[in-house]
Amino acid sequence: MSDATTYEPRFQKLYRDKVVPAMQEKFNYSNPMQMPKLDKVVLNMGVGEAVADSKKIQSALKDMEAIAGQKPVATKARKSIAGFKLREGMSIGCKVTLRRERMYEFLDRFVTIALPRVKDFRGLNGRSFDGNGNYACGLKEHIVFPEINYDQVDQMWGMDIIVCTTAQTNEEAKELLKLLNFPFRN
């Protein structure tokens, strides 16, 4: 047995110390297991240029791995579309699912570092919930993350960020994300 203290991400500590009591007070949960939690974060990057140049997908995979801290998987086309010169099975993007500590670390970097670096940022859209407590947003440029070296990027891609929660309603999910310092616009 070692006496080493276990590492806990800043956002996980924020959730435990600030979010849980505030949600308990606002929604009057009778059982602590009713409390909405963050389940996972899914990052998705579409690379349409990969149809013409297969090196683009490798570059996107490398950048996504730097952002997420975890190896992404290439997404493949399900159907052939002649108009786009796309064949079934071609790699056209990449995605990664983050859970537990990596998820909290990513959200911390996303909210405190990446979003303030977005040009003309006025806040996240508060209506991008799906009705089941999941939130989706997109970035036009993946270079807002500090892990990406601007000088080594050959092309900028957009990316989707989906935050999945265990909340039952949009209201609960929005309150959970607000308490985690997500900057929603009024």
C-alpha cells in the first residue's frame, strides 16, 4: 500500500463541493442517486478533405489525440456518394469519447482556456439541448486548444463537442452545466 494521494481533476472537485449542494437545494432531490452527473464527452471532427488527400485524416487524428489526451478512432463512410467522390469505407473524420478524469480535465480546458480564445465569442447557445439532458456545441477552429501548435497546423477543422449527462430534463442539465461555469449567453 502506498501513501500517494490520488489525483482529482479540478472540475470533479468543483462538481462535488459546489454543484451537488446547489443542485440538491434547487431541485430537492430525495435520493442522492437522482443527482445529475456528467456521463461522457464525445469529440467529433469531420474531415471532408480526406476524400482527396488521405494524409489529412492522419493530421486530424494527431491533432484530436493532442486535444483529447486519448487515441481517437477514424470514422468511415457508410455509403458511396458519387457526387462527393466518396466510396464506402473511406475515412472521413475522427471521434473520441472521454469519461471520468479525462472528461473533467477536457471540460476544464474547454471552458477556461479554449472558449475565451474563440474569436468574437459571446457565449454558448443555451438552446442546444436535445431534450434528454445532453448538450452539443461546435467550434469552427480546433486551434483554440493550447495543445495545438499554430505553426505546425496545415489546415483548420471544426469540431463538435457533445456533453452527455444523466439529467432527465433540459432544465436540470442546463443548471448542472451553468454551475460548472459553462458561459451560456442570456
